[in-house]
Amino acid sequence: MKAFVTGGSGFIGRHLIRQLCEKGYDVYALARSPESTHLVQSLGATAVSGDITDKESMRAGMTGSDVVFHAAAWFKIGVPDRMQADMVNVGGTRNVLRLAHELGVGKIVYLSSIAIFGNTRGQLVDESYYYPGPFATEYERSKWLAHYKVALPLLQKGAPIIIAMPGSVYGPGDTSLVAQQMRLFYRGFPLVPAPETTLSFTHVEDVAAALLLLVEKGRIGESYILTGTAVSLGELVEFWGHLTGKPVPRLRLPGSVLRPLAPLMGMLQPALNLPPIFAAETMAALGSTYIASADKARLELGWQPRSLQNGMLETFAWIAESEAQLALERQPEQEKRVAALAALAALLLFAYWWHGRNKSLSAGSSVSQSG
């Protein structure tokens, strides 16, 4: 069978290509750059030079495909570029799905996200849940548009689309906010920001395996949530300490304290070259819950994601190796980053102190009034 993959050089895409090749698929993968071309070829795929924002660049490579996997996306939390988000996540998705339908591809697997549900406010939702907005990030907003204004209307026109909806994807090679938080913990960052923030985690290899299962067992026109364990950041950090033996930060700063600092962080984050986890957009989303149930995928597909313990152990082993390499290759830059993080920690500790002081003053005032 011939499979055409967009986003093949991405975090999920590279695992998807490898698993497709192991299953005997003849894989063609879209590549935007020489680096992407080299990567997809090294995984066993045929590279197709093109871009999802250019519909015709994909035509020759996609023609004759039995299945198309659309995994390419703009995924930059903390980098609020509305124009780029819409061009890639909305316009690019429209190009891929329309072309696949036009060419008569038998199955189209579109990689959406549970981010389209926004902040579920503690509710563990399923595929029937609908949230109209507003959204905290440009990624959430643009993925919502791609899901509801592109994929679903094409389904109604007869396109054979199956929708996959992963949660917070992690694993070796990850560069997302999850991996950034894991690195901060590994480096000994002294506090946990917004420990009430809750996410549903999925290992990247399990997402790729589920995408293949969707081809084999998924029903056209259906959406399938692909998530593992839902856990709060505070609980997760305790779990990381148990897994790694590293000390657990005891300072916890709730999202209600950090969110007002978002405008300030919008100025400090680029100036101090801090990770996107400290950008204004990211800070504004702290304290949210992005959680959903994968019962449907487990029941209909027989999908069995690995335990959070096994996945996190594997990821920390990769982080330990890459941190050691970074220390050797980029020591001056690393020293600057450590200094910036120390300054940030001081700022957040001040916010923590100020928050505690105000609570004490408020409590004292209440006592005085009652007396």
C-alpha cells in the first residue's frame, strides 16, 4: 500500500514513517527542506519536495496513494503568530484534505488535537464535547478552525476522513512545553508554576501506532481521542522525583498568581531568551485543564498506550543524555540561560512572597473586623 505523509520530519511524523515502513507500506513523505529530505529518506520514505501551503506541490507525490496521513502543523505555543497559524493549520489542512479527496484516496487520517476543546475546567471530556471558544493560544484557535471549518465540512461532502485527536505528546526528541518543563525539573528549577495545570499525556510512539490502527480499524467519519494518563503538574513533578531520585521543588505558585504576570513575561521572555514556556501566551493559559478520555480508541481500535512510568523513564534517559551533550557543546550559552532562569526564579519567588503577604494581610483584616 502507498501512504503519503505530511509532517514526516516532525516529532510524530518521523515515528509514523518508521512504523509504516516496518509494516511494509510504500511511504512518500512531504519535505520542505534539504534537512527534512535527508531525515525522511533515512527513515525509509521517498521524499517529495513541497509544502502543504502549495497544493500543487503535493499532487504528484500523493497521486495513487491508498492512505494520506496529514500530520503537519504549526505548533508554537508561546509564539502568537496568527497569520502563520492560519496559513499552515487552516489553509494547509484545507489543501491536503481537498487534494486527497479530489485524487480519490481511500482513507485520509487527519491529526487534530484535544486542544480544540480548550480549557475543559476539570471535566474529562470525550469526542462528543464541543467548545466554541475563546481560546488561550493561537494553536488552539487555528486547530479548532481546521477541525470544524475544514475537516468536518469535507466529511459532509464525502471525503473519507478519520480524525485523530492526541493530547500532550511526549517522548525522546520532544521540544514541546512538556519537554521544557521536564528539562527545568532536571536542572533543579526551584518552583512549580501553576501545579493545578492538568494534561492528558500520550507517548509519541503510541500516537503513531494509533494512526496505523485507524487505517485498519477506524471508522470513516469518526474522531478518536488518543490520550493516556491525565495528571496535574504538581502530581507529575512528585512522580518525576520518584522516578529520577532528584529533589522535588517545594515552592508551588498557583496560576492565579502567575497569570497577571503574563504581560511582563511577554517583555522578559524574548529579552532573556527564556524558553517559550515563560512566554505571555503560555503564562495566560496556566492553571487550565486539557484532559480527555480515550475509551473509544481503546474499545474500537484495541489501542493500548504504555504506562506513564515507562514513557517518562525513557524520556528522562534521553534528557539526561542530551543535557550532558549540551553542557559540552554550548557551555557559554548554557551559562547565560542558567543566569536568566535564576533571575526569573527570583522574580517568581517575589511574586510568591507577595501573594502570601497579601493573603496574610487579608486574613488579618478579616480577623480584626470579626473582633
